[in-house]
Amino acid sequence: MKYLHSMVRVRDLDASLGFYRDALGLIETRRKDYPTGRYSLVFLAAPATPHAEIELTFNYDAEDYGSARNFGHLAFAVDNIYTACERLQAHGVTINRPPRDGRMAFVRSPDLVSIELLQAGEALPPCEPWVSMENVGSW
């Protein structure tokens, strides 16, 4: 058996690519458009694990997917949790659970998928502005 990917339905493909690719730093590995089926699939992966992909499924017709909270979350190890959170903020992403402990943070995609960021290796020393930041919304 081999892990292939996790699929997330997205409402706005451009906004989702802005989040997963541009802000989070994933790499688009491939894309398949199915105009007769009225959907597109975009596969993304973290640079260090290109074989473990996320499939963004974009249905051309509007559909209500709910809050996506029942999905749980996607988790990524990052080299520097503070730098990763700064990059996300620079792209307009809200840090829902700041990395006060130097180890873990949560953000949400445009489709409300919860994304967990974990510091690779040992936790970084706690520092501002993160230590003083409160949680925002649900994560």
C-alpha cells in the first residue's frame, strides 16, 4: 500500500492557490481540467515530500461544502514556525492559533480547512509578537 493524496474541495481555485501555493509554499505538481465533467484537479505538495500530495478539487458549479471543520486538519512540518507564520500573514492569512510555544500554529484555508504548522525538531524559544497573541476564531 502507498499513500497517494488527500482531497479538499475548494470554492475559489484562485484564492485556494493563493493560500496553498503562494502563502503556504506548496508546489503545484500537476493539474487536470475536465471541462465536460465541469471540474478541475490541482495537485500540490510540500517541497520536501513531493510524493505526498493534496488534491484541490474545484467544481465549476457552486455547491455548499459546509464549514469543513469535520475534515480535521492537514499538518506540515516547517523549518521555522515564526518565519512560516510571518509569510502567511504577509499574504493576508489570519493566524488562528499563534505559535506562542514556538512549536505549533493553526491557520485556515479560504475554504476553512484547518492547517496545522509544526516546528521541525525542537520548539523554538517563545518570542514576541507570538507570545502575546490571542487565538482568533476556530481552528
